[in-house]
Amino acid sequence: MAKKLLILLGIILVLAGGFLAYRWSAAEDYTIFATCLTEKGVVMYGTDWCPHCQKQKKMFGGAFKNVLFVDCDKSPECDTVGVKAYPTWFVNGKLLDSGVQQLETLSKLSGCPLPP
């Protein structure tokens, strides 16, 4: 009985490790994309409490830390540039319509390639 339990536990640990490795690597795939957006002056305006902003951030996974994000609760910049709702992206000198943007859209507008 104890041997079966140890085998089951081992299988669970292997599966959990594989899942975590997949999730980590999938999030890291967007690091180059997110860095490119920032280098091109692309900005996401939003707040920490906004559910649409949270959804947008999750699309980047851990790579979102490389996106230039302005928290509109903390920065007057949002009022200055005319942000009315969240999230709002600034790309190529223009504010996009507010709402969650597909990564493909951000890629096309910015010229930053998505990972294969």
C-alpha cells in the first residue's frame, strides 16, 4: 500500500512539475515581444483594480513586467493624454479604443513580432 502511494505521489509531482515548467516557459515566450513594445514607446494605461486590465496583463503572463504600464490611479499622465476607460493602449502616437487588445493587434500596430 505504501509503495503504491509513493508511486502515485511521484506521478503527481512529475505532472505538476511539467505543468509549472510549461506555464513558466509560455509566459517567458512573450518577454521579447513585451520588451519590443516598450522600446517602441507603446504604453498600457490602466489600474490595478480593473478586471479588463487584469485580463490584459494575464495575456502576457510573467512578461508583463516588461510592458510600460501607467497606473491611472497614481499618475496624472492618464488625464493629460486623454484616457477615458481602461485599459487603453498608446501605439504609434495614438490612443487605441479602450478595452482588452489582442496581442496580434498590438503586434501589427507596433511592428513587434509575436513569438512563433
